[in-house]
Amino acid sequence: MNDMTQTPEMLIAMLGARARKAAAILAQATDEQKAQALKLAAQALRDAAPAIAAANARDMENAAANGLSPAMLDRLRLDAGRIAATADGVEAVATLPNPLGAIIDSSERPNGLVLQRVRVPLGVIGIIYESRPNVTADAAALCLRAGNAVILRGGSEAVESNRAIHAAMLSGIVAAGLPADVVQIVPTTDRAAVGALLKASEFVDLIIPRGGKSLVARVQEEARVPVLAHLDGINHSYVHAAADPDMACALVVNAKLRRTGVCGATETVLIDRNFASAGRLVQALLDAKCAVRGDGDVQALDTRATPAADDDWDTEYLDAIVSVRMVDGPEDAIAHIAAHGSHHTDAIITEDAATAEQFLNAVDSAIVMWNASTQFADGGEFGLGAEIGISTGRLHARGPVALEGLTTYKWLVRGTGQTRP
Amino acid sequence: MNDMTQTPEMLIAMLGARARKAAAILAQATDEQKAQALKLAAQALRDAAPAIAAANARDMENAAANGLSPAMLDRLRLDAGRIAATADGVEAVATLPNPLGAIIDSSERPNGLVLQRVRVPLGVIGIIYESRPNVTADAAALCLRAGNAVILRGGSEAVESNRAIHAAMLSGIVAAGLPADVVQIVPTTDRAAVGALLKASEFVDLIIPRGGKSLVARVQEEARVPVLAHLDGINHSYVHAAADPDMACALVVNAKLRRTGVCGATETVLIDRNFASAGRLVQALLDAKCAVRGDGDVQALDTRATPAADDDWDTEYLDAIVSVRMVDGPEDAIAHIAAHGSHHTDAIITEDAATAEQFLNAVDSAIVMWNASTQFADGGEFGLGAEIGISTGRLHARGPVALEGLTTYKWLVRGTGQTRP
């Protein structure tokens, strides 16, 4: 390392200063230029597929030698199909509507001043992620399209793959006339560099962690820079007394089991004591090979159900396990969600519109659904084109966050010489 | 203190838990109820004016005995006129448009799911402020109207005044049927309680400091809860070559001198080397009794100008002092602002529309103005009705922050039984 990078803080300050400079240039680039950079980057990823695959093979070899779990090895693996999908994803971001320059609102004051709020880039974004190397391309594409410089810090197990993806993308970005520093990778696997990045509020406007709960928890704990993230997805599906039994069974089984490892999966089912088909619902979950942990009333419905412990109501299983509780009407369901939920995604299933609206209004979560599977909690399913993450925080952006969440606004005031009396 | 309040952390946890509970009730209250609560609170403030004045007299006596400066004593003082103005301010917040329930956007997906983003309260807000007791009423009114519970921590010198204002407002709030805990005061002047409040991210969603730079700096340094604030207002007025000389003199003198202590005051004037009336401009500032600290070229314009030191370009004087520099065109002005500004408010004065648009586009500040005095940087002047503060941060809300900045949104998804494939 040279003088500028003697400590993790100095390294991050150097990267941060470069990012700030690049962000100022990027903020003045046209949307066509940004879209073109992503199209060229996508093509460069396709052209570099053999080099990326070779780099990934080296990562896979090291990871296997280091005893990584099969699940982690699968997340790390890049084959031709995954590289092609990554390139397609970058190209898709180039075709999304331009999030910048839109006039949010405008007004004219009695003194003749004309005010506008216009969308501008956020600035510099730090992404901290784990083994999936495609995040390198996905996150860089979204940040760049929204006019932001990005500093990427991937997992040490994916270092070769990430560098190969980064190198390919850079060739496209530079060919479009944009500065290379709009997308930087932290050039060390030293964990102290993550700590320095999390505290670099002078250089970084937002940190987005992408990975498991322990990564997110560490980032939230250590960061001095604002963090956009969700720690848990303890999501509920509440089956109201007036739910259609067929719909309820279909929705609950899908919400829990379509993919058990996603953050939008339902983890707790609340069944209204006046719902007549509770037994059929619990049976449908058990028949679909889902373990059911329930209160006494639920266990009475099917002997295969086992007792729920106190902490089951606060557990994100991310597995084919569900906690099930009988509740005394909507207020009881809403109170359970307030006490045990994680403000991510919660749903009511009912044919009664008034009760549905009561639930939509009262449940304080980023996403509240009526007669839909909680597994729809996803930026792509919401029509946002792509998502950088889902936020359970309440400031700035909530729920699925895509291009708009990577922007801010400024006030423009146009006058004709007005002085303030 | 009882068992629940043995430590500052326990005290804040108790207040925070009460605030969360009150916020959930407030979120379900109608807008009429909230407006009514503020009208009743305003009337209660008027009715309690003698008691508030008596409490303030006790604060003033203690403050004088403790040797507070005349400026601080003036900020602390409440006379009949100020109490009436405070009550009027609370009533004015009751007449602002309801910031909640608005549908930000909506869409229907190909699978029939109907999505909406609707404005909802932020939750619980902490306000940390200094001597002006009217902040107790102003901040409480804005937070309540936006559906939020608030925890107030005023300065120890204003403790009696703040309690009297709080007690009066509560009587109105409770008379409207809202829970008393929607507006709480930290019941101790122990400074450790501030530290605990700043770290209470489980109970508080946003901290807003109101006061001088040292207060804001301490809050930004210590807080783990997100902070909405501005530390500095190092604002620039750039006089372009094509500025109208009369307008330039009037705007610069107003921007600097109308009130020197406000955060929107211009602190540095950048004069284009090709502006023909530079001498007249500097003379106008000096004639208006403003000290001018300039570079060599500026000193050459008027012998009363003194040399600027390096740190003058980074100084918020909040006084009748201005730093003045000659620049080589718009790029140079923009570069100076990028290097020395605080991203608060910056203005260009020119008759050339293309240069004005270049400046509006390139300057990365919360507010960028063309042919207007930077002293207009104020929520009231922007037509927002009232402001809780001005933010130079980039997330959530930027520039003057009023009711909308005290809200967030949630996603509502209405389906007809859709499962995710």
C-alpha cells in the first residue's frame, strides 16, 4: 500500500474523495450517456464471460478448500447462464424510466418567486454484500442509473469474481465517457475497511447492506452513515372470519411455502376464531410438508401440530416452519402484529371490505396487503423494474426501494430580483 | 424517581414506550380531531398566559442570577405579545392542509394487484432545543398535526416556561380526546437524558435539534437515531458578469444584512471578474456597515476591505461580516461553492438565463436560487405554512422541512386472491 492507504480510514477517504468527484461529473451527465454506459457494460460482461467464469472458478476452489457450506457455494457459483442473466439485468436497468430531473412539485409565491422541487442524485452510495457476485453488477447499475457514484465491498470469498465483473463493467462505463470512479471496489479484504466505510459520513451518503441477518445487524450497529435495510421479515397472514376458504388455503400455502428463504415469506398465520375452515387451513399447511407450531387451539385442530414456544412468535424461520395462532377478531390480529411483527409485510384475507380497510389502515408495516400473497413483496413484482433492497426503516424510502429511493431532491427558486422585507 | 426511571436510559424507555402507544392511537385519529386539539391547545395557551408569564419570570430570574448573556435572556423572555403569537402559531398549524392519507402514486399490475403508496405518520419524534420556549408549542403542534407523538427536551434555563406551555397545550389535547402522551416533556434537566434520547432508536424515529451550532454538532455526533438538521449555512451569492448592477447591489445587501443571524444569510459573495460594477457592489456592502474581507482584487476595489484569511471562506459569520472573492466565470464560482459551501442555500444573480440554469443544475445545495435573496430560505416564505427546521442532509427531506417531512408512506396492495407463481 502507498502512503494514502496506510490505514483503512485513509483508504476509504481516498476512495470517498474519488467517488465525490466522480459523482459531481455523473450528476451533469445526460440520461442517454448513463443508459449507454449500462448497455456497453452489459455487452462487456457478455464479452468477458470466459474471464469471469475463470475468476469464479478460482473463488469456488478457495471456498471449497475453506469448507464453505453447499448453500454458500451455490450462491457464489457463476455459470454461463448466471453471467448472461447478470448482463441482461444490467441492460434492463438501462431501459427503466429516468428517475432524475422530474419536478416533484412547483408553486409561485405572491411575491413572484417560482419554486420547484426537482429530483437529483443522492450522491455516493456504499454497498456491503456477501457471496452473490451478481450484486456487484446489479447494485452498480442501479446506483449509476440514478446518477450516484458507488463504493462496493463484497465478500472475501467472491473477491476474484467481483473484480472480474467490475473490470468488465468499467470498460463499458469508460467507453461511454463516464469517469471510472463512478463504480469503485474496496481493494482489500481487510474487515477493518468495512468499519471505516460505515463511518465515512463525509464521503458516503447511504449504506445498503445486501446479505444475511448477521451482516445487516453488524452494519446497523456500527454505521454512522444512514443505512437502508431490513433486519427481519416476520410477516403475518391474517385469515379473517369472512375469508373465502379456498382463497385462504391457496394464499397461506403460497405466502409461506413458495420460497421459504425470501424476506417476504409469511412466518406467522393468525386465524380468526370465527373462521369456519381453520382445520382445513392447518391441514393444507401440514400436507404441504410445512411444520406447524401452534397454540393449544391450533394443536387441537390437527395432531401433527406441535406447541409453539414464546419466541416462535418473534422468529423469522426462513424455512418450512410456520407459527399459527387463533385470534379474537381484527383488533387482536392487529395487536399481535404490532407486538411481534417487523414492519415488513403483513396481509389480511377476507371478503369483508370494511374489515380489510381497517387492517390496511391500522397495520404499521412497509407493505400491507389484502387478499394477496406476502411473497409479492418485491420491487420487480411492484413494477419498479428492479430493487436495491427492502427497507423497514421509516425515513426516506420504505418497502421495496428502486431507482427513486436512490435519489433526493433540491429546491430551485427563480426570481426577478426579490429581496426579503 | 421510581423504579422505572432509575437511569436515564430507563426514563427514556418509559417515555418512549408511552410515546409509541400514543402514536398508534394518534395514527387512527381523524384529521378533524387533530385540528380541534390544536385549536383547543391554542385557546388554552391564551387562557394560561398569566401562568406562563409567571413561570417565565421565574426562569428569567434564575437565568439572570446565573449570568446568561443579554441575547440569551432575550430569547428566553416571554411577554404577553410573544405568548399570543405562540398561541396564534399553534392555531395556524391547525389550518394547514392535512398531510396524511394522500395517495402518492398508484398502479395496477398485469396480475390485477392494485398498489398505492399513501402518506402516514412518521411515528415518534424527539426535539432537542435551547432557550426559546415557543419551540415547545411550535414543534408539538407540527408533530401532532402530522400524526406523530413527540418527546420534547428543552434547555434547563427554560424549564419552568416549557412546563407551563406544555401543561396548557395538554389540556387542549386531552379535551379533544387524544392521549396526553402524544406530547411529552423529558421530566429532568439531567444532561444524560439527552444522551439516552439520542440513542433510543427503538422508541424514536427521528431527532430534530433546534438551536445553535454546538447543540446541533453534539446531536449529530452522539445520535444513533436519524437526525434532521443543518450544521452550517455557509451560503453564497454569485454575481455573474451579466448581472443587473442595481439588482445585484440590492440582492447582495439584503442577502447579507437583512438579518445577519439567520441560517439563510449570505456569508460569501463571489463576484465575476467580468462584472463591471464590482466596486459599487463592495462599496454598497461597506456603506451598509458590513465588514468586507476580500482577496487582493477585492481590497483593490475599496481600501476599507481587509484581507481574507484561508478560513474566512469556510466561516459562517452570522454577523455583519462578509467574505468576497473575485471568480473567473460560472465554473469557478460553482467550484468554489462545491469546495467551501455547506449545501444549504446558494444564489446566482444574472440576466443570462442559460448561465442561471447551468448554476441551478450544477450547484449541489438544498436550495439554489436565481435572482433572489438567500434570506428567503425559510419554510414560511416557501409557502409551507411553518417549518420544523432546515435540512442539509440528503435523505428523506432536504431544505425547509414542514408537515410533509414529518410523514412517511406505506404500500397498500389490494388483490383478489393472487398467489405468486
